[in-house]
Amino acid sequence: MRENRWLACLLLASALALPVLSASCGGPRYYDPYYHDYHYWGPGEDAYYRRWEGETHREHREFRGRNRAEQKEYYDWRHQGEKH
């Protein structure tokens, strides 16, 4: 009986923790020092980034491989266009 209670508690704790853990697994996050927020790099942010690359006629490159000036340009574009 005691084992069943322990198992039930463990399953409940797992079920409650799952959304929190899965939300943090969305990919790397990048701190935006200009707007003081984080960009979680998942499919949504990647789509915006690739759109920015296209609109600014840049070849695709990983965000972290870009220099600070280009990263700032992206952050400016991204925050100007919360409507993007």
C-alpha cells in the first residue's frame, strides 16, 4: 500500500513538472543586451531570423556566428516589428 502511494506521488510530480521542463527545452536562448530580454531559439524565432536574412539580402548563417553589429541589427528589426 505504501509503495502505491509513493508511485502515485511520483507520477503526480512528473505530470506537474512536464510542462515546465518541456518549455525550457525549446532550444538555446540568447540574451538581447539592447532590449534586455531573451530570445528563445525555436522554430518561431528561427522563422523570423530567416525572414530577416532574406529581407536584408544576407546569406544564411547561424545567429551566434554573426558579429555584434549584425546581431544588433536583427534585434532592432525584431523589436521594431513585433508586428512582423
